[in-house]
Amino acid sequence: MSPFRTLFAILAVFALLGLISLFFPSNGISVGSLTLRFPSLLENLPQNPQEDSLQVDPEEQIRQMLAETRARKFAEYADSLAFYEDFFDNGPTRFDFPDSNPGWFDRFFDRVSKAKDSGEVVRIVHYGDSQLEGDRITSSIRESAQTLWGGSGPGMLPPLADIPTFVIGSHSVGSLQRHRIFGPEKEHARHNKYGPLAQVTDLHGSATFSFKKSLHQKGFPQAGRFQKVRLLANKANLKTRLIYSAVVSDTIPQDTLPPLVREKKRKFQANDPEITTLPGMSVYTWNLQHETESLTLTISGNAELYTIALDAESGIAVDNVAMRGSSGTIFTKMDNALLGTGLEAMNAKLILLEYGGNLVPSVNSSNLDWVERILEKQIQAIRKAAPDADILFIGPADMSKKINGKWTSFPSLKMTVEKIREIALKNGCAYWDMYRVMGGHNSMKSWVQQKLGGPDYIHFTRNGAARMGELFYNAIKLHFDYYQFRKKHDIGNDQLKEIQQLKKETAKADTLIAQNDTLILTPIHQISTEDSLDNVGESEP
């Protein structure tokens, strides 16, 4: 058969089937118990072409797929973030943040995470009252922070120290006189140029400063070694000489055996310092060839010395600046420009203000406005001096006194804590509540019983201070883990808002489902007569 005839035969068959389809009854033809049906040409055509077209819109399908993928992804993140969010909302050691922003630490974490690789030292400056004396609380924070982010050394030290620490031993001899902005007025300088430690030491002639790792600091190995030494002074023409000790390896060759390596402690004289001149201040920097645990620095000339800093080449440094009797109201009394120069020179990026305990005995409801005004001015002064640093306020711990023969929290303590928190958050600072961390009202009694609080029911023991430092560090570490999780999964603030919205929508949907399930499962006898459909429209007989 020719191709034309074949095509004609096929078309004829299709035409015949089409005619049958058009005239075949839609209900079929019954033959006995059977019903014969034939498909209609019209039944498979779309009834509403416009709706069908919308359902298969490829762009809409892509959008739906992306939305579903994002929802699944965010749902996974929401589960992982739930642990952190529970701590941020309910943890007793949690921080309070302006605008309840748990990402408040992000700027600091960005900097400290890069410090070791970038070769810079990032500082936390820990200002506070007598709770910090002897490097208490700070030493625990420092040790853990340097273990995590790298770094070593005790940080900034006063040239003339009167309170020993168990981390680093210091000794000074020479023509020196110290002035402090805090404490008795007789110790104040005739000017207000104090530097970052709120004190200044006058040098007239020559003086020698010795620093050595303390034999009592077994639990703080990081603080006892350092490789970068810096001196902050008001002049750049001082004569200096730095001698340090270091353990080095000597290799002794042998004829037939491998060379013998022996470790030996030797003394070295450091090269002349690099001197950087800043407004009102000069920075002397020694980058030592070896890491050391002891050094002697001799300085000759007439000058004002602000601090001697002992750090690693890079990483994090944590400075202890204890001020006995201070309420933290000294920052407005210092030369702000010089304070700022010192903090910037030392690369201070997080400033801790641990004050309030000395305010508690004098606070009452009538002078809370005064407390607010004076503390706001301190925060503003620090922010002006160090605009690139974040400020975190640490409120007072529980404090007790005897009332009717029983140790009881100071009546004004709670209102002081709440006021300082309010001031901190209002001025963009984070807040950590030591009073809450301890357990709140009358918690000092329990700390004393555990030998974590002192017999005065105000100060911590060394063990108590170490415990408080650990609690503070652990709270920061949890925020750092949260920061790393968000960085790993590229979750920014916008994504966090979407996740929160998704959680709200999911919770709402779960609530509706639960309500529907309750209605479905409610036994008939629990449905009131008023709600019964049988009674609708009926009246009493």
C-alpha cells in the first residue's frame, strides 16, 4: 500500500471514531447487565482555561518552592536557636541588652576573633570597686578568655602598686610618687591627667620596675607569661633599659649520637623601644624576641607614668582596674582627651563597669534621680573618650547587714540594682546582674555558708570571686557560640526576624490545630444544652 493510502486510512479511522464520540450517548448504551461507554472529545478539555493557566505559572511555582525551602531551613534553625533564646530570656546569668538585642556582642566578637591572626591585642578593661582588688574576678575572666581567643599576660599594671595580686608579682624602687583620682583627696594630683588606670606616677630621676610570674598563680598560667611590653608616659625622651629572662634551647653536637638539646634560662637585653608620640602621651613598645615570665625595666628622666602593660604579641588582654571605695563617678573628673588617647593606644574594645555597691547604703527613693544623672554622665564621658568601645555595666552583688540581729540584704539594694539596669539600657550599655546571678534577696548568706562570701557579708572570698568570674565568662561564651552559629549559617538580623515570624506563625497554627482537636474529641455529654444544634429555634413547652 502506498504511503498516501496508509495516511488516508488512518485519517478515516480517526474521523469515524470522532463521529462515534460526538453521537454516542453520554450515559452509554445498556446491553443486558453491561453498559457500553465511549470517551467524549470534550470531557478532557479544560473547563476554565484561565484558572488552569494560573495553576501552572512557572514563576509562581518557583516562588512557592523557595518559600517552602526557606521555611524548612528556618524551622531547622529555629530548633537550634531555641536553646540560646531560652537562656537569653530565662537564664539567671543572662545579660540584659538595649532593645533586647542578643547580638549586642557581635562587634566585639568580630574584633576579638580576628585578633590572633591580625597580630593585634584587643583589650577588655575591667573597672570596678574593691570587689576586684588583687585581680579578683578579672583573673578568672582573663584566663578563660585568653585560652579561647589567644593572648597572655596580666595586661595594664600601675607603675607603683600598693595591693599585691596572686597573678603577677611587682616591685618598684626609685624616686616615685603616685596620685589617684579615687580615694582620699590627699592622693589626688594637682591636675586631672590620670590616664586609663585613673592614676599617675611621678618620676623624678631614675626608677626600676620588676615584674615576675607569681608562685601562687598555678590556676592562671596565661597571665604569667608575656612578650610585648608597653609604657605609657607623658614624654618621649626617657632613657630606658629592659632586661628579661627566657628559657632557650642549646644544641650540643655529638660524634655518633643525635645532637643533645638542653634547655637553659638566660638573660637578654631588649632592643631600644619603638616610640609613638600621641596627643599628650608617648607609647614605648618593646617586642621581645622570646616569651618571658620576668623582666626588669629601668627608666630615667622626669615624667608622668600612666601604666606598664604586659601582653602577648596578639590575642586578648584583660585589665584589672580596682578602685577601693569608688562608685564609678570619677570618669567625669579626668581629662577626657588623655583618657581617650590611652584607651585608643591600648586598643580597648570592651569596657566593663562594675560599680554600685558603694552607692547602696546611701540610695533611697528620694535620690534615685541624682543616681541616674551622675551615672549617665560617667557613661557619656567614657563613650566620648572611647567611641569605638562597647560598654557593659555589672551591677552590685547581694550585700547584707544585721537588722534585728539577722543578716539581711540592704533594703535599698533591689531599687539600686533596678535603677542601674535602667540607666545602662537607656544609654546603650549591656547589663549583667550579679544580684540575680547570686540568687537575689538574702543570697549572700548562702554564699558565706559555702565560703564564697566573706565574713562582712559584702565581699567575695577568693573562691567566690573566681566563681563569679567563671559565671560571667560562661555567659559571654554562650553568646559567642550563638554568634558563631549565626555566622556559620549566615543568619543576619533580617533572617532572625523571619525566623521569629515563622515561629509565631507555627505556634499559632499549632494552637489552632490543638483547639480543633479538642473540639473533635470533646464527648457529647460535655457539650452544653445551649450549644446543641437540636435546641436551635426551640422554645420551652
